[in-house]
Amino acid sequence: MKYTVVFHRTEEGISVSVPGLPGCWSEGDTEEEALTNIQDAIREYLAAVAEMNRDRETHEIDVAV
């Protein structure tokens, strides 16, 4: 899967958010570290969503953009 990520650079490092996954953030001292960390955060975010919805009826759909 591909997600758009947004970099927020400060003197303390780089924070990264995922606009398509509200509340999904991470950070790193370098761009490479921030990207690695946000990949982990995305996996954890999606696992938490799957767990919250495991007893609910769900469907997958394709959307052309």
C-alpha cells in the first residue's frame, strides 16, 4: 500500500504524519529514520484498526483515483 506522508521539520528533528490515517504520527532525527519509523507506525495503526473492527462486518472496495 502507498500512503502520502507529510514532513514537519524542526530544530529537534523531523515529525511525519499520514493525512489519510488521522492521528498517525512518528518522528526521527533524519529523513531516513523518520520514514522507517512512520512505516512502523502505519503498520501498528492498521493493526489497531483491524483489532477494533474484528467483530464487525467489513468489506474491501477498489476506488479509482
